[in-house]
Amino acid sequence: MTLNVNLTNSMPELVAIRRDLHAHPELGLEEVRTSSFVATCLESLGYTVTRGLARTGLVATLKNGTSSRSIGIRADMDALPIFEETGLDYASKTPGLMHACGHDGHTTMLLGAARAIAERKNFDGTVHLIFQPAEENFGGAKIMMDEGLFDRFPCDAVFALHNEPGLPFGQFAFREGPIMAAVDEARITVHGLGGHGAEPQETADPIVCGASIVMALQSIVSRNIHPMDPTVITVGSFHSGSASNIIPERAEIVVGIRSFDPKVRDELERRIRLVAENQAQSFGMRATVDYQRSYDATINHKAETDFVRDLAVRFAGAEKVVDLERPFMGSEDFAYMLKDRPGTYFFLGSSVTGTEKSLHHPGYNFNDDLLPIGAAFWTELAEAYLARA
């Protein structure tokens, strides 16, 4: 692939920015330092910067020419509540917080593109660069949408990417339609009757009941959902009791649920409630279910996916572009932007050795060699999209 000379020359600056952001991670809706740094950079480049969307989010706007066309490009800024184990000299300076998903890299790539777009001014229309908070946990994209993101900053289409250590370095991966799953969480509480472990007949043991619920939940995907509908139910937490001779009053089970089809999503909630409540009743106990729906499925639009795929072929070569056979079961709140505007979400591979740590691993580190590639591609995308008739 051929990179813009200025972007290649700016590699040391981009690396310095990325590593500074990495050393100073901030959780969702708390990205005060990150947001301020990004805004200052963008204002120095001549962008009109609007701060304070979803608390710490911002939009940088640059207009050129006379066209009414517009494009939105999003980067996420938040970190994760993880203790870093990389041992890097620029590792997190905040214990318990870490950029373990590469959002530091995503932000830096878009800042690099911002400079190139502003210097070249090779477009006709309006570019909106969206720096979003709270992708990981709090749905910053939805908060921005609720605050009128696209009413205030109209976009004909919107785009986002994510680095992926599971794909070869520099490989672009696309998928029309569903690409990331909807995610929900069920918190099941089994209400039993505690007592002495030596006299279980005088109690109602919520641990035994909870274990039955855990096993019964496994049958939902295998026996209630169509085999061709991608679905995951994961029991991620089961807490109860404190000693071997005490039967506790309650057990708490936390379940993660992933799906794509809205009807399947509804059925999963119905079945999980039924399983928990009826299993508990069969043990003479009661179960309550707090079911929370989180991010919707991320659904890419065909025309925009085709457009970006074709651009990637010209940019990187056909051998560096693939179509994913199946969607990822992870989730992404960019889904809310794609529900309101056409666009696409895609992946950029970062693996060189095949042994890189996965996203959300305490040993993960963003591959800095992606920085000029991502920045150059965003630049090409903005210019190509706003050059269309």
C-alpha cells in the first residue's frame, strides 16, 4: 500500500501521541484529559470543535468547497478497568485502568487523518470527526445520539473501524449486514432459606437450585433457538455462601447473552426468565431476574460497505481485503449510529507473529505500525466519499 508521505513522516509524532494516551487511560464518561488533548490538537489544525457531547465526547468539523455532502468518522477514546501487565515503559500510570482494546490507537489514527485532511483539503463538503466516549460499558454512542448528534452534525454516512489482533497485519475485513452482536445481561437471584450445613432438610439450599439453573440455561441455545441463528448464553458469575457448614440465604448468577435477530433476542429473555423461575419453583424456592438490554446488534449497510471495500482494494490491494464468513459475537455501540445513518464498521488486522495478546487481555498492546495505515485510509475515505457526484 502507498501511504501519504506526510503521514509516513509524522509516524514519530503519532507514536508519541498514542503512547501518551496509553499511559493515561480513562474510563468511559471520564475521558477528561483525553478529550481536552484531542480538542486542542484539532483546534490547532483549524477544525471547529464542539465539546461536551456525552460529557467528554466531541465533534470536530471541517468544511471545504460548496457541496452540501457530509461524512462522519468515529473513533472511541475510553479504556478498561484492567490492571496492565505489559511491562512497557509507557504502560498505564493509573493502576487498574488500561487501554486494553486499542482505543488509544483508534483516537491517534483519526488525529493523524485530521491533520492530513486539513492540510490537503482535497474534498468538497463537510467532514465531521466524532471522538466518542464510553464505548466499552456505558453506550457513549447512544448518549451522543440522544443528545442529537446527527441533528447537530448532519452526516450522509458514518464509518468506524476496530483493530483486530486475530487478523493478519494490514488486512481489511468487511461484512455486509450483521457484524457485531447485541449484548444483554441477566442477574438471577435465587431466594432460599439458610441454616446449618448439617441439617439441609431444614433449609432451602439456593446453591443446589442455582446449579440446576446454570445447567438448564445451557439447553436454551441447543434446544430452543434455531441452529442457524448465532446465539451465546454465558454464565459468567455464580456467587453464594461463605463456609462449608453454612447453607446461605441466596445465590446470585450473572448471565451474558449475545444474539443478532430481534425476535431471537426476545425469545432468549423469555426463556431465561422461565428457566430461572420454574427451576426455582421446582426446588420450593423463588428466583427473581433483573434483565438488562444493552447494545443492539451492529448492522452494516450494503452500499457503504461495498464502497469502503472497493476503496480498500485500491488502497491496500485485493490480497489485503477479505469478507468475513460470520459476524463477531462481541458488541459495539456504533450500532446506534448505524441505526440512524447508513455506514459500515470494519476491522483492520494487526497480527505480525500470530502470538499477539487478544483484545481485553492485560498483556495487549496496540500495534503502532497501524497508525499511518489507519490515518491514511481515513484520509482517502473522506476524500473519496466527498468526491462522489
